[in-house]
Amino acid sequence: MKKIALLAILSLTLTSCYHATHIVGNGPSGNAEVKGKNNYFIFGLAQGKQADTKAMAGGATDYKIEVEHSFVDGLLNVITFGIYNPTSVKVTK
């Protein structure tokens, strides 16, 4: 019975990773990266401070934006019981 309860809890808390890629213009021409965070609260229902991807691109017209839930982001989500849900943002120019 304890194993079933543990599996049920793990299946609800350890979800898959989220990853989204957006190409702006012709995509990145170099490998310069700028990283930031998006902050969400209460299972993602409330939005906190967001990374400004246009400012992170620094005036470039061709770049790539990647948004993902990294392992650390997911760990923070589990530790705070869904109160804090960060996502990592990476802009490659």
C-alpha cells in the first residue's frame, strides 16, 4: 500500500520537462547567450517578474529564445508544493 501511495505522489509531482523554442528573424548567427528567469506562483496561476527577451537580445534582429522547466526549476516547484514555479529563459544571438 505504501508503494502505491508513493507512486501516486511521484506521478503527480514529477511531471515532464517543458521546452519551447522561438526563432526570431533568421535565427542566431553566433553563440552569445543571455539567461533569465520567468516567475510564476500558485501552480502557474499568478505571474511574477518576467524576463524581457527583447532587452536580452540587445537590439539584435536575428536570435533564438528558449523557455524551459529545468531540473532545478522543477525541484523548486516540488519543494514549495507548487507555490513557486520558475522557468528558465535563454536568448542566443
